[in-house]
Amino acid sequence: MSIFIAKRLLTLIATLIGASMVIFLVMEILPGDPALVILGVEATDEMVAALTKELGLDRPAPERYWTWISGLLQGEMGTSYAYKVPVWELVEGALWITIPLAIMSIILSIILALIIGLYAAAHHNKAGDVALMGFSQLGISVPNFWLALLLILLFSIQLRWFPAGGFPGWNEGFFVCIVALLLPAISLATVVGAILARITRSSVLEVYREDYVRTARSKGLSQRATLWLHVLRNALIPVLTVTGIQFSALLTGTVVVENVFHIPGLGSLVLKAINNRDTIVVENVVLLLATMVIMTNFVVDILYAVVDPRLKAHDI
Amino acid sequence: MTLLDVQDLTITLATAEGPARAVRDLSFSLERGETLGIVGESGCGKSMTALALMSLLPERSNTEGKILLESEDLLRFSEKDLCNIRGNRMAMIFQEPMTSLNPVHTIGHQVMEPLRLHKGLDKDAAHAEALRLLDRVGIPNPKARIRNYPHQLSGGQRQRVMIALALSCGPDILIADEPTTALDVTIQDQILELIQNLVSEDGMALILISHDLGVISENTDKVLVMYGGSAVETGRTDKIFGELTHPYTLGLFAAMPKLGMGRNARLATIPGVVPDLMNLPAGCTFFDRCPLASDHCRDASPPVHVLNPDHAVACHNIDDARGKKSEELYL
Amino acid sequence: MSNSDPTSFLNRCRRSRSFLIGGVMTGFLLLCAAISLFWTPGSAYDIVIPDRFLPPSAEHWLGTDQFGRDIVSMLMTGTQNSIAVAVVAVSIGLIIGVSLGLLAAAKRGWTEEFIMRISDFSFAFPAILSAIMITAILGPGGVNSILAIGLYNIPVFARLTRGSANAIWAREFVLAARAAGKGKFRITFEHILPNVLSIIIVQATILFAIAILAEAALSYLGLGTQPPHPSWGRMLNEAQSLIFLDPWQAVFPGLAIATAVFGLNLLGDGLRDVLDPRLSRKR
């Protein structure tokens, strides 16, 4: 098991380095001079040159890459061009909103997927199954930001149950914050939940046809006990894969949905940074989001081995 | 009291093309300590019969008749009561040891499961009992093996684990559905011998299902030859093999390799294929493949002739069939 | 190969409900785009302030927006935009991704390793993320969003193609072709590509739907198509600020996106049944 984790850890580090290089190179290759952007079109050549030197942009690319990465390892992300404050300060506040939102959404979508998927599988080809699968096909097709708008229309404007947007801040109390994140989380979880529900259903149906399920029944386990003790764990393996893939979709979904609800998370931060041409913020936030995606895949890989003992043996 | 008494068992499966009668009017009985062999080609209803005894047929099926376990009809049992029977008083071993064990649980966990369920043993007691069982079925070094996952075991070892699992609660009846078909020839005999020994040590009844007449003749007290969902020849093993009578049984015998046959000898085959369960003929199901078939075979169900108290044959042309040798009918 | 039998192919088309419904919906989408090229019921561009916020009527089927533009016309013209972005973005991914996948499968060795590792990295950058990066530097705009979505599609196609192509390379008829002395290049075009085509077509349909969703999201964020070109995502963006005044404006563009994506997803499912019956059985 430890060899397995070590191997995966090495892959993780390699992928992270690769991703940071890709981001750096993209920022490097594509045209646009940050100094010019900060100073505006009226800037003289001397002013631009001075600022370029101040930002360290005149140094060779490998050196700048190293400065960026070594800074990151010490928790330093540089200074925002637009706000003149450390990037980390901006990012930290946003992280405390985006990560809880992403976690809430993924939990909601897994609950949704298990309930719908298991119900549909248990009522295979009956009216309930057909209706739920029709709905899930619909759920996959709905853009999350539109769903967010519809939720605002219904729950905030018509029923006035939830705030239409904004985020009170964690020091205002846990409960109000969760309430503020609920509608965004639902709009993100519907789409991902619909996808996962379809996978859960087909996976459970497939496992039910396995010989070992018949063995479990022949031992005297009830239908229900068989489902929980023998079917579910096997059926979860493909669900886990897709959950990992969907988590990255969900993270980028937060970028969009945060803007619908005016929630000051990473998504709002990065969009503002784009409008301000604050490339250093964009660079760091994109790396952060990419890191979260990569980390999720790492965790999913480890979880695999926990769920499926065959994989462990394969790698050792 | 008779341990198991099956009366007029009829199984109808709902398929996409319509109802299929997998088993028709099957009756047999089994005493404690007795061994019954059910033999026939694949698709003749053997496995369906076994699953019906365990009440594990697919949902889209209908079972009629009676399955009396010590005079209680299992077909009238609630699902909850059936769960108390399965794995406890009746247990089953399946054909595919490679896929019959759950890949995500250790073999120890899977052997302990029925012990905890039916015997109410706590974890330690179940563990100790599982060790004893694994040892008994011939798993070497059970203390280490008990923590293994199925994929770490060979096919023969997995089938031994399946046997340990089936025997864990000391059932009255063990059903073994082609337990050696998927195994290497060298291991087949070991597994059959193991089953045979364990069954006689514990005094349980065994239903051994096989397509192999040789396996049946060596391991059973009674035989039921099935074709197209119904019994064509039944009786005591020694009586039947003393006088193979039904043309189908003779065909099975002709198709069996025999010792000293010589490598160039051709095995006989029964022409044709097993009947389509969707469109069974009105009369004898073996009609279209039978070398002795006559017109009334097609139209009427064959009558059962009791040759002696321990041997019965369902055939219209019983007089023709009697005394025929297999090589006279099949070449 | 049963695929080459035209009667059974048509039969499968007729029998697949997903294919029929998805096909009709996608056909309707294309029709709307085609009609809007030379006719729309009103004007999608003309600002007529006195006509703003008109309710649905015979003249304006779904009413008008805050500038007096006809909503049906904007939706119809928006179809062009969505389709154009999706076609170009999927084509970029298709041409480059499939070529890379075929190359990886044909060359094996470190070429394959290199292509696959690169595509591993790019999986850390979903469409929206790469679009954010690209627009951060190139500035927002329709072309840049096409580029971003297209870039995202490349590794998806590359992986799929390489996986399926490797399976075909291992088949007997390919071995026979190699034994007959045919080159790798020729085998790729004569044997590999035709056999992976159906799986690529199905994937392209699904990525087409994803591209429409991504384009709408980018335009909604203001990173995609710029005004005055009507686009469904932008319409939703503008509708949001007016949500108290005119909530219906926030409904129709989303309905258009959902219908288009739903139709394409169904078509993809249906195509899977029709083109490759073996695949559909697995689901």
C-alpha cells in the first residue's frame, strides 16, 4: 500500500510541476506586457522600463519561473498589480468560500445521485426509473448558471426564502453562510448529480448481474443486506471515477455560478482580475484551481485502492 | 419424514419473446444422507431447478408445484423465512468459482458472513470457525489465507472457499451446480472427492448437477436425467447404469469418452440441438432428435414406465429402447 | 461487419428513440440557424427604445428586451453563434486530437508516451479554466473562446482515438495487412481510421453539446461573444440585471440552450446505439 501511495505521490508532483510550467509558458508566450497594462496607454517608454525592472519582468524566463515557484512554496504569490496587496490575501479570503461551496455541492450531488440512482436501479424499467432517467437527461442538459437564475427567480424573488446573492462572511455565523451558499450549491449539484445518478444506476444494475451477488443471496442475506454489503461497494468503483472527473467540472462551474450569485470566491476574483488585466492574480488562481483538480484525482486514485483490493495487488 | 419432496415443479420464465417453460412437472424426493444427481445438456433446466430450490430464480419468473422441506412448502414461505433457510438449511455451490466470490471482501469475511447471520456468532467465534472450515476444505495455511482476497487464490482454491462457505452452517441439503466444470481436469476429482467426504461426514443430502454422466455415476445414489425441462429417466444410480434405457440417456452415454477407446476413435454425438423452450412440442421434447421417434411421440406426452421400483423411464417406445445398446442408436 | 449492411443500419435508426428525437431536435436547431441567416420575425440588432419590454404579441412572439429588440429574432440569430463556435471548436479538437491519437497508436514508444503525458496535463485545465487564461491575455472575444474550447477538446479526442486505435492495431486483419507489407501510414488510413470513426462521431456529438454549454457560460461571464452579436449566454447575462423588471427574459435563452444540448445529447446516445450496437449494450 505504501509503495502504491508513493508512486501516486510522485505522479502527483510531476503533474503539478507540469501544470505550473504550462501556465507559466502560456502567460509567457501570449502577447501583452503587464507593465504596459498597469500604466495604461499614456505611459512613456521610461516608465514602462522602470516598472518592468521593478516587477522583475526583465530577468530571464527560467529565473522568473523559479522565483514564482519558490515563492509559492513559502506561501508567497507576489503582489497584485491592480490592488497593490499580496495576492495571497485576496486568494485566501476567496478560498474560504469556494472550497466550502465545492464541498457542499459535491456532497449534495452524491446524495442526489445515490438516492436517484439506487431508486431507479431498484425499479429498473418501471415508470419511476424511466421518469427519473428522463429527468436526469434533462438535468445534464441544463446550464448551471441558468438553473441558478431560475432558482433566484423562484426562491429569492417569488418565495423570498433565500437571499438573491452575496455572502455575509464567516464571522456572521455559520448558519447564515450555509444558507447563502445553498442555492449556488444546488445549481451546481443538479447537473453533476444527474450525471452521477445515471452512472450509479447502470453500475448497480451491472453488479446485480454478477455471480457473487447470487452467492450472497444463497447465504441467506436479504435483498437489502445484499445491496449494502455486496453490491454497493463494487458499484461505487465506476461512480468514484466519474465523481473525480466531475469534481473538476464542478470547480470550474463555481467560477460561473459565483458570478451569478455575486459571491466573492475564486471565480469572482479571477473574473475581476481579468477585467483589471491583473495577470499575476489570474496566473496564481488558475494554478490553484488546477492544483485542486489534480489533488482530487490523486485522492480518487487512493480511494480506488481502498475500495478495490485488486488494484493494490496490481501495483505492488 | 422425507427431507425434500419436490412435486410437479413447473418454472415459467418471462422473456422478451414470450413465456418460456424452463421446467415442466418435475417431481423427485431426497432423504437425509442421500445423494441425487441431476444430469442433462446445458439448457435442459438443471440450473433452473437448483435455483428454484433456493428460491433464487430471476424476478420475472413463475414457479408452480410444491417444494416440501420436511413437509413445509418453501413456495409459500415469506422472503424473510426463506432468508433463514438459505445458507442455513440449504446451501449452494456454483459453477464459476472465479466470479462467485465478491472481489472486494476477504475470503475470511465471506466465510464468516453466514456464521454471523445464522448462528449469531460474534466476530472472534466466527473467525475461529472460519479458520476451522478453511482447514477442513484443504486450504493450506488458513491463518494467512483468511485475510486474502479472491483474486489472490487459484480457481481450485476459490472453489474450496465456496465449499467452506456453503458448509459453514451445517446445512441439511447441499446443492452443487456443476462444481467442477470450470476447473482443471486434475483438480476436478479432488474437489468432487472433497464434497463427497464432507457430505458423508456430516450426513447431509447432496444434489449434484452435472452434464457429465461419468461424474454422476461415480458420486450419486439416485439419478434424474433431464431433457427439455422434464425428467426422462429416474431411479437408483446402480439400476440406471445397469440398464440405460431412455434414448436420450443412451445418447449421453454414447457421447462420453471411455477408457481405452484409442486416440483415433470418434465420439458419437446426438444430432440436433436442445429444444427451444419457447416452442416446445406438444409431445415428447426429445422427439426431433430421437433415433427411435415415431408419429405419436410428436403428439402425446410420453407415459412413465416403471421398470422396477427403483427405475422409471418416460418414453413411448419403451419396448424398442429396452435392451438397445448406445452404440446401436448413435454412431 | 453488420455496420455495412444498409438495411439493418436504417432499421436501427428507426428503432432508436433517442436517435429519432435527438435528430429531430438537432435538425430544428440547424433549421433555426439557417432561416435566421436571411429571415427573422423582427430585428435582433435594431434598438427601438419606445418598443422596450413589450409583452408577447403577434408581432413580437416572445416580446422585446430592454432595447426594444425582438427576443425570438435574437434567439434565432443566437443559434448561428452557438453552432459556429461549437463547429469550429469541435473541429479544432477533432482534427488535431484525432491526428495525435492516431500518431500515438501508430508510433507507440516515447511518441505515444509524450502525447499522452501532455494530454494528462491538459486535463487539469477544463474548458472554462483555459478560456479564463487565454482571455486574460488575449482579451475577451468570440474567437478566443473558440480557441479555448477547441484546446480543451484536443486531449479528449486524442485519448479516445489512441485507446480505440490501439485496440484495432491488435486485431488480426491489421496483422495481416502488416504481414502483406503495408506501411503504418497506409494501415492507419485504410484500417484504423474507418474502424474508430463511429466512436469518434459519437464523442464529437457529445462534445458539440459541451461546447454549446461552455460558449454560453463564457459569453455569460462576458468572456465570449461580444455585443452587438446576439448570443444566448450574453442574453442571460443582460437578463440577470433586469430580473426584477422582466423575469421572462431570463427564461427563454436558457430554454434554448437546454433544448439544444438535450437534443445533441440524445442524438449522441442514439448514434451510439445506431453506429455500434455492441457499445450500447454495455450501458
